[in-house]
Amino acid sequence: MRATRAPVAAVALLVCGAAPVAHAADGAWSLAPAGSARPSLYAEGAPGAVLEDQVSVTNRSAEPRTVTLRGAGPDGMEQWFAFARRKVTVPPRTRADVPFTVAVPKGAAPGDRSGAVVARGGGRDARVSLRLRVAGPALAALTVERVRLDADAGRITYELVNRGNTVLVPRVAVRADGVFGELLDRAPHRVPARVAPGSRVALSEPWPGVPSFDVVDVRVTATAAGGVRAEGSASARLVPWPAAAGAGAGAVAAAVAGWFAVRHVVRRRRRDARPPEAETAETAEAAAAEAAEREPVATGTGDKP
């Protein structure tokens, strides 16, 4: 996609045989980037730039086809699109190349955005994705929020929130500790998510070996390109109440209280055994995480946190 400030050109009608293959809405017509067989559209420019490209509507049927074009995207991005003609009638066995522009607002924040050109005709939609990069300083930032241990389902749930302006592909490590030590230590691994700027993604980690009686501390650590590192944690007291009900409320309460007391002593001994520099580093890291949580959400693609 190239920058321009000229008016959008007229629709060009070409022979159908030269059309690229892409995004069929049905057997009769399709939508694709114009020119070479590109799978999608890409644009890059500074705030205030006007970028132009073309899409092709191909009619392979023996009857004329009329489609309506529009732009799509989050946070009002659909208003950045302008088409040479929004409603296009394509003759039989013909391709129409339709120019369009994307006007990046002057106040747009730098970063990546995901949009699309959408065509509707015959009761169906076809779309070509558009990746737009607004030039400017890149900021990679991520937080791990709403960590929770779901013992009944045997999983740890959490949310990743992109607080920067670049798309992040995170790796996640998961650790769980009980009263007497480590219960789970899962090495960093890719998660099935690309977290767009400003978006919140809910994920989970299976843990079939959740203990039935323990006090568990869970920590989820996320890393990504750009020096991103964030942590989120949660604690859970796991007590098998239905199984313990027959033992009497007093006995169960005494057992639970004793268990928590042991946990407190073990934790205190671990803390006392750590060198002072380790505690100082931990305190600084906790303060940095707290400060990151107070940062405002950056404008970007996806659902707002």
C-alpha cells in the first residue's frame, strides 16, 4: 500500500481470467487483493498519512453481480476507509479492481492494528484482512491478571492484557507451590494467542494433579519480544469439605487450622533462609508489577480491557 493524497480513482473492469484466487463468498464471486496473488493487505504510514491500495471483485457467473464494500476494524477504524465506489456491479465473467484509501488520523497512536475490507452480495460476506502499522515509537508491555486455580476443573485460568502498541506472541511459565514445596513447574511455552494492542485474552493451563487438601500458591509468568516480562499470582485453600463432613465440623476446623499453621511456619523458615539481596530483588519486582498495573490502557486493536 502506498501513500497518496490524490482523489480515489475510478473502478477498472478487467477480464475475469486474470483475477487472483482469494476469499470466495460463494461459487459465483470472490474478493481478493488486486494485482499479484497476495493473501492479505498491508499498510504502513505515520499519523496523518493517506494510504492507497485496491481490491478485486471477481464475477465468475453468467449474470451481473452487485456487491457493497466497506472497511472494518476496532475503535472506529472503519471510518478511515474510503472507496472509489462502495456499491459495485460486476458484469458476467469480469473482474472489477476497486481503489480505496486508508486515512490515518493525525492523533493515531503508534502500533499495529488489524482491519479488513468487507464485501457483501447475495446475502453473504467476503473479506480481505488488512494489517496496518502506524509509524512511531514501539512500546511492548503486558500484564498477567485474574489468575485463578479452578480445582474442580483441574486447571489454572488467567488473562493476558496488552498494555503497549505492538502485537505480542507470549510465552508462559506456570508454577504452583504447596505447604511442603513445589507441586507444578511448567517451563515457558508458546500459548495459542496473538495479543493485539489494547486487547485482553483469557487462557488456561490444564492441571490434572491438583491436590485435594493443601494451601496452593500459583504464579503465572509471561514473556514476549521487546523485553516483556510480567507475573500474576493467586492463592487457594483446598479443603475436601464433602468428604470431610462426616468427621464433624469441629474436627475439620481443627485440621484446617493446624494445616494453615504449619504452612505459616514453613513459609517463615523459607523467608528467613533467603539471603537479603533475594528479598530486596523480590520487593523491587513486586513494586514494578504494581506500577505496571496502574498504567492506562494503550489505544489499540481488539476488545478493550
